[in-house]
Amino acid sequence: MGIVITKPALDHFPPMFLLGMRFVFSAAILVWFFRPPWVDMKNIFLASLIGSTLMYGLMFNGLKLIDASLMIIVVQLQVPFASLLAWFSFKERLGWHRALGIVLAFAGVTVIAGSPKEESALTGISLVVMGAFVWAVGQMLFKRLSGMGGLRLVTWVAVMAGPQLLLCSWVLEDGQLEAVSTATTIHWLTVAYLVLVLTVIGYSCWYFLLARYGINQVVPFLFLEPLSAVAGGVLLLGEVLSTNRLLGGVAVLSGVALITILNRPDKKQIPKTTIRPE
């Protein structure tokens, strides 16, 4: 539901400015609880630049142009992209389950993007697809930092990503001061939701569960995210669930399910520091 709640705020705040505020405020809350990992600062900077600043910048600029229900479907390509990169870079075995899942996922997005209704949204879809690929690249960088501890890494990624995003916003966007001065209570509540619920509380709960349960017990619950986001987009934002979007969404989610559930990887292949694009 985070995407659904964020979508209206993008009509008021420039995307990278909104993300910059999210990470700066989150860092201001979390930084007091985790000591600086000085040895890994260079790697954290690179990982945050690619896996957070670039990735979120692409995805949220894409979200500004398309429906939330469409974005949450397309962004699931992060999973097949990650499998392809693991196969190409680390020579991990793909297997027929993963191969079929990858084909299904990309076919589903092709069905959606090829719909006449979605042709006007191709720029937004393309930005989200690129963001999903960058997410997969970023996870390879985060994997190097997996020994640090999940929430500690999230904290210092936020410390790095917040200023990066605000700098990008200053260079590439405009209207920030006007957006701040004219923001309503609803807009600031959305910012508070992004900071407190999605980042501070959300990631704390995520890593709490990962510390006590196996990754394969926790990851399947992530399938509730696209289902709730699609339902929220239709019910709360008045978005239309077209036939192509429905069929394509089923194909994408089926493909992701084949990759993550039926062909479960070993724990070592999935870092506990995975930072999800919300």
C-alpha cells in the first residue's frame, strides 16, 4: 500500500525531493542507534548511489507518470532481473523453474505495455523497468555488505542517499520551495508515513522477521504487496484494471512465484540486507 499512498504526493512534491526528505528524516531518526561502519563507507556510498538514489529516482519518476497498480506489477521484474544477473555474474544455476518464471514475467509486462491503453504510459513503464534492473544491480553491491546487519545498513544507506537525492533534485527538478510552502497536512502525513511506517517501522519489522524465521518463510508474504497495491489503486485512487493489465499482472506474478517459491534458493544466495523499492 505504500505505493498507493505515495502516488498522490507525487502530484505535489517533485519525486527526488520527496525521496530525499524521506531518507534524510529517516536517517535523522535511526542514526543515533547504530555506530558508523567506517571501514565500509566507500562501499555503502556506491551501493546507496546505485541501489537507492538511481533506483528510486527512476522508479518514482516512473510512478509519477503511471498508475500505482501498474507500477507495482512492472516493478516485480526486479526478481527475474536479479536471477539473470546471478546466473550471468555468479554462475548460479538457473534451472527450468526460474527460466520459465523469467519468460512469464517479461511476457506479462510485454502484454501490458503493448496494450493501446498503456502506450501513452510507455515512458513511465520504461523508467520502472530500468529501475527494476538497477535494483537487481544494487543488490549485488548490498550483498557485499551483508555481514553488517540489515537495519544498520538501512540507516547508513539513508544517511548517504538522502543528500544524494536532494542534490539530484536541486540540479534536475524545480518547485521544491513552492511545494514545501503550499503542502497541506495530508502531504506532510504522507511524508511521515514514508519515514516512520515504510522506513523506520517497516524495515525494523522486516529484519526482525528475517532474524527469527527462514528467508523462504518470509519472502512469500511479499506477494501480498502487489495484490494490496492493485486493490488499493482501484478502490482508493479510482484506477481501472483493464483486461491486458489483469492478464499481464497474473503472468508477471506467476513468473515471480516460480522464481522465488517453487525453485527456492539457498539462504546464502539471498542477502538479508535486501532493500526493497517502496
